[in-house]
Amino acid sequence: MTMNIQEFIAHLEEEYEDIKPGTLKPESIFREVFEWSSINALILIAMVKTQYDVVINAEDIATSKTVADLYRIIEKRVQ
């Protein structure tokens, strides 16, 4: 499966109602774009599993600061 960061950003913007399309950039600090919560973390984990068939966990999210950080973790695990 090929993936690119713009597609990943589009999926994120679709998943979260609080994110206005076109807002996120690779360097965006995702926890500051909207009110971050454990529910939003679960939504992210589910979206990544559904879209990319990749499992991420709370530690992956905690160690990621930007959208690009998250993307790199997922990209490494895509088969």
C-alpha cells in the first residue's frame, strides 16, 4: 500500500469535526489544533487501523508531536 502525508491529513480532517479542512499541515502540532482528549486518541487509533490496517498505541501518540511524526510511525508499519 502506498500512502502519502496529504492523504493522511485528509483522513484526519475528515475524522475530526473540530478540524476545518485545509487546517492541518505536516508540521502542525496535532494536540494544539483542537481540544485533545483520550476519546480523540481512540478515534485516531481506530482511523489508522481502518484506513491503513496499522496498529498504533497511546505511547506512539504520546511520543508524536506533529502530524508528520504520526505519519512516519504509521508509514513504517504499513506493509
